[in-house]
Amino acid sequence: MNLDYEKLIVYQKSLEFIEIIEPILQRFKYRIPVIDHLDEASTSISLNIAEGTGKFTPKDKCKFFDISRGSALECASCLDILIRKKKISDEEYNKGKKILYEIVSMLIGLLKSNSDRVYESNIDYNSANESI
């Protein structure tokens, strides 16, 4: 028997992300703030997806999906910091960022399907890794 949130691909992806980063979290004998934050934010993704799915109004659902999306972006920033500090490998970084991109994309889809907000059309923003 599955609860509604367990059926969501984005929820399953959030658990997959937790599995991916757990070896990174366990590697640090002495916790540093970015590791603690990564642990908390990664947990927040899953918890807020579950809570949002259980709400009845679109506005309430969106509140928790927004929080979850924010937590996913925080995790991405934590990975950016860890790679710059040379605390994780390129492989760990790329794997984590790939799944976070998928999670954020799916959460935006959930937000759009539960909201009457106006969104920009697909605008291609330059990132720091692209030439301007």
C-alpha cells in the first residue's frame, strides 16, 4: 500500500538524491556547516513533497512544493561549495547536480499544475559555465 506522495517520481528522485549524498555525509568525521546544511536541505526536499501532496488546496500544495524546490537549490549550492573546496569528486558533483536538476524541473511542473501563477516562457539564461 502506497501513500499518494510515494507514487510521485519526484519523491522517488528525492530519496535517490539522499542515497547519493549519504556516503559524502558519512565521510566527514568532523561536521562542517555546509555538510550539516546539505543533510538538512536534502531531507527537507522529501519531507516537503510529502507534506505538499497531503494538502487539499492548490495554494497549500504550492507552498510546500516551493519550499522543496528551494531546498533542492540549497543542496545544489552546497555541492558547488564542496567542489570548490575540493571536498567531493567531479563524479559526485556531477551525479548530484544532475539529479537535483531533475528534481527542480519536476517540482516546477508540480507548481505549474497546481497554480495560476504567470511564468516566463522558456528563456535561455547564460550560466557561469557558458560563454556570454
